[in-house]
Amino acid sequence: MVNPVFAADKGYLINMGDKLKIDVWKEENLNTEVMVSPDGKIAFPMVGTVSAAGKTLDELQAILRKKLEEFIPWPEVLVSLITVEGNVIYVIGEVARPGPIIMTKNLKVMQALSLAGGLTPYASRNDIRILRDNAEGKSISIDFEYGDIEDGDNLDSNIMLKSDDTIIVP
């Protein structure tokens, strides 16, 4: 059975704070840029407010297309990502530069720790945890042993991070 935490990604999921460009073919007055609000929604002309966070670009495109069909026959909608400001992870504790990291590409745990400047001499290398919200919205804790990866062991534990993950380095 596949653990849903590690299931294959279906594509980039839109986050609160991301900036999107929406184009409707042959409807220049509808072409616009929108920011995904803190409640995960966007506002779009004729359609109103639409939930965007947690959806792929294709899913949002399909929703907008369906809603626009009430006003425009066979609308062609293109949604593209301009900025990934909402695609953030957090690194706290015994690292050189704790704080948020905007993920402009997929990152694994070791890459994120590197971006945070690496571990301090006081870090508890084998007690690192990743906090993540699962599909039900409950927080789970994933163990990460830096020493294993450093030794070339248990390489599968160097997991791909997801937006809003928090790496805790005690």
C-alpha cells in the first residue's frame, strides 16, 4: 500500500500567495494577473470568487472554462504561474539561517538544509523532524536522520518537500 504522504505528485499545486496569469482566447478584456489570497481564492471577472489553492493549473483552468461557458461559447482558458511566492517551507532550530525558503523548484530535505546554511555544531543531527499536514489536514511528523544520508544509508528518507512543510533541527 502506498503511503499518501509519499504518493506521486500530480503536478504543482497552487498555494496562497502565488501569482497567476489567466488568459481567455479572443477575450482580451478578461486577460489578467491575480494573486491567490490568504483564504486560497482568486477573483475573476464574470465568474466571481473561485477556490484555487490546492488545485493544479489544469484543474483551475477547467473550473474557469466551465464557469465561463455560461457567458462565452467554448472559452479557451490558459492559466499560468507567474510567481511561486506561496510555495514556502520553513527551517527552524540549529541551522545557520533559520526561516522561510521559497521553493522555486522541488527540494529534498538535504537541499533545504543546505539552503539554510547547514547545521550548527549544536544540532542534534539524528533527531530532525519534518512536520507536514496530511490530506485530512492533520499534522504528522516524519523522522529524518541526517547521519544516515551523510553515510549514504537510508537515502529514501531524503524526501521531497511540500509547500508548508517545517523542518525542525533540535
